[in-house]
Amino acid sequence: MSVIVQKFGGTSVANAEKIRGAARRAIEARRQGHQVVVVVSARGHKTDELVELAAEITSRPRPREMDMLLSTGEQESVALMAMAVHELGEEAISLTGAQIGVLTDTTHTKARIVSISTQRMRDLLNAGNIVIAAGFQGVDSDFNITTLGRGGSDTTATALAAALNAELCEIYTDVEGVFTTDPRIVSSARKVDRISYDEMLELASLGAGVMHSRSIEFAKKYRVHLRVRPSFSDGPGTLIAPEPDQSSSIVTGVAFVRNEALVRLIGLPDQPGVMSHLFTALSFAKIPVDMVVQNVAREGIANVSFTVAEEDLPGALQVAETAAEKLGAIEVTHSTGLSKVSVVGHGMLTHTGVAARMFQVLAARGINIQVVTTSEIKISVLIARSQCNDAVNAVHDGFELHRPTASMPEIGVAAKERPLVVGNGGRTALAEDIASQLAGMESIVVSDVYVDTDQSRVTISNLPDDPGIAEEVFTAIAEGGVLVDMIVQNAARDGRATISFTVPFEDVDRSLLLLREVLERYDGSSVTHDRHIGKLCVVGIGLRSHTDVGSRLFRTLADNQINVEMINTSEIKLCVVISAEHAAKALTLSRAEFGLP
């Protein structure tokens, strides 16, 4: 008999009527022949009430006691849900995280799952029960109650679906599904019928609030099919699956992170070991880094920028200033009042002009871009926070995302498809393969490391830092039908900007010709290129939340005197440009570092 996991968030179990509604959905699935596990969150604002109550007692509650307190919210919900199922004529049993068998590490308030023991759940399901499981919580090896942090109930539901090899995990929430962007910001935002794991991972990490990225990590690892559904209607919601809807738009969605801070290390020596030192320090301080950008060095001096949440800025500055002093940087600067706006979509793999279109619509609104970073399916820009809403609306309209099969206005000609790294095997085979490698369910991060030596690098220096510059550059490239891969624009200095990007090796000469007319309009600008580069990429899940991945990669390269020329990051990939002559060696060393064959 197939297993279905259903998760109900706090607003979906806020009162008795809603609890009975959730119970009816579970019973309906049970009567359709499925075994059903229901994961519930604390009711409504219960968690906030408990946090406020703790604050009345002490301004510095110990994390262990906060876990003990906050876990009671889910305990209340599971008991009430089981009672509702009983009243409707079916058997149910409520279980806490410990009773389910969710074993975590000892990091209170943000624990990670080590393992899940499924035998008790399977016995109860086989006996005809609907299992009502407390989300958000587990227990460590010393039987201390732990909580999983933000999005913890989503994580519990997806992890249980993985452990039980469930046919489907349904996430019931107070919205219709996953939208092209936040409908509170863009009134024409449209619900997406189907979205891929990678697209959803990028959107979740970029601030799309429907699901937390940790739950998508589990789904991608174990090929769990997720469906985000409304709790208030019978709408189909959005399916999150391995591959996107092939008939969907080039761009799937627009996401934003409103409160970003930028840290710049200026005048770093361009030599191996610099990034290793910086990333190791950030990892040790457990500071999640978002956009990381290093452009091509000039005259032996490199500048590195990275963004963090504004609340993490004091700690990040302390790390950066200590590192700068040790490494001999000229200065450390920072900026606040920034937002990151991103477009995500698998269509970028095969269509030129996506970057050009994004830069066009921003320039038309007079929105200046401070930093650019990309992956194969994402383009992110850092802009002034005051322009965030305007930028989201402009980009959403520019890609016509209000249309079910939106098509971007054509720029240039069709380009050949970019190679795509995909997972192997089916749902069960993949789960067994990964499970055999796991010390803990959340321990595997890096799934692949690969190198691409079929690209060239182009760098344009000394451009004015004005709206429209990036548009001109990438419109010219797109009109020539060139497919751009990595794009890096570091924070401007002294009013001048530098943009670097990579293109297929056979297109570098055409790219230089296409740029000639652009550069003629800007006195003092210049273009350089490197015909042979190596692009080394670490692929995985949750690279931002696992802060040691970058430090391990950069340490491995530094220990072998391999210098990093460019850096680009996303939720699922960390890419660096190195010398082509070191590419094969870097690949072998990096795969060994992350335990890959």
C-alpha cells in the first residue's frame, strides 16, 4: 500500500474548524487506499506566543529550554488532530518527534536530522492508523528535545516521505501554490503548475517563502515528489518534481531578498590561499554567505565582495577585517540598504538574451546594478532596497510571467544547448544509493564536481557605473546569438565598473567583435580575454547553509598553488575560473576532497 505524507502549517490548523478540515483530507486519502502520515505545525501564532512568554521570564533563555518550550506547540496540535480523526470515524495516533524516531544532532534551535527510525510508524500504519506526527522537532542521542529551526515542519514532512519511500508529500498552506513571484508585490503574479527541484531550491534560497530550502534539499536527494496545495480549497497547487514543465516559460519566477548587506575586501593580493583564508574564517564563524563575487584581478590586485543578511553584518565585518589585516588588503568597506532580485528558470540553459532582457528592463526604470552573479538557471543582481519592489514588477512584466506560456521578446538567434549535470537512477535507487553513504540524513552536500575547459573569459574594464551599461553589453552579445554562462560584476569603485563573463570557446572572437561598438562609446574602457580557462564547479544541495563547502574547495586549491581568478555562487553550485592548465589537476583534487570517485 502506498504512503502519502500530508503536512499542515500553522494557519491550516489555527482553530477547531480548520483542524477538522485537515482531518477530513487525511481521512479522504486513507479511504482512497493510501497509508497516511500527517505532519502538523504549532497552531497559528502559538510559537510566537511561546517566544513572547519566554521573553517575559528572561532576556537570555538557554537554547535547550527554548526547544523544550517550543516543542509543546506541535504536541498540542498532534493531539487535537488525532481527536478530530477519531470523531470522524477513523483510527489515528499522535506522536512527538522522539516517538517518531527523529534523531538529530545536538544543535539546539536549529538541529539537523541524523536519522529516522521508521519501524514504529510502519507498524502503526499497517495496523490501520493514520499517524499524526509532530513537525519541527526531534531528539538527540542524550534524549534532549531539539527543534529544527525555520521551516522545520516542512523539513520533517519531506524527511519522513523520504524515509518511508512515500508516493507523494503534500504541503498544505494558506496560498494556492508556488507563484511566479510574491503576489503581494506583483498583482499579476501567476501560480506555477510544475517546477523543478533546482528551480525551487534557487527560489527558496532567494526569499520565496512558500517552502524552506532544507525541505527541498531532502526532496531532491531522495526524489520525493512534493505538491504545495491550498488548505482552503481543492486546488491542485504546484508539483515540485525532478524536471520542469517542458511547455513552461523561459523564466519560471522572480524572487527577492530585501535586507542584504555588502562587504568588500579591496586590494587583496592575487595569489593562491587568499580565498581559502577568508572562507575558512567565515565558515568557522558560521556566517551564511549569499552572493560571492571575485572578478579578474588587475595588476596583481583582486577585489572580493560578498553579501550577508543585514543581521549578520557585524560578525561578517569582524571576520573580513581580521582577514584583511592578515592578508594585506588595502581596505574593507560595506554597504547596507540593499536588496537582491533574481530570475530563475531552466529555459536559460538553451536561450540567449535572458541576461540582456533583465538588464534592459532594469535600465528602463533607472535601476542601477551594483553586483551581478549567475548560475546556469539563475541571474541575481544587487540593487538599492528602495527600488526593490519596482525592480520585481519590472522584471516580472519584462518576461511576461503573467502569461501561462510567456515568451521573452527574441534577442539574437537560437544557441546550442548547454551541458546539464543531472542526477542518475530512479526514486528508489537514488534513495538507496544516498542512504548507503549517509552518516546523517542531512550530511551529504556535494553530489558532483566537474570541470569545463570549453569556455573563454571576456572582461570589460573601466566602464561607467551607470544604469544601462550591463544592458548594452549583453544586448550586443545576445544579438550575435552567443550563449553566456558565468557573469560577474563586482561592486564598482571610484565610479567605474568591471564586468566579466564566459562564453563557449568558439564564440570568443565573435564576442569581441560584438563588443567593439559598445566600447567605442566609453572613453577609457578596455576589453581583455583569456581564450583558454577552466571552470570548476562544485554541485550540491544547500551550499549556502553548509558553510564549509567553500572553505574546503579553496583550501584544496590553495594547498596546490592553484589560483582562483573568478568566483560565482548559487544555492546549488559554486563555480570558480582557474587556469586551463590546472583544470584536470583541480578536478581530481576536488573530487577527492569531497569523497567522490
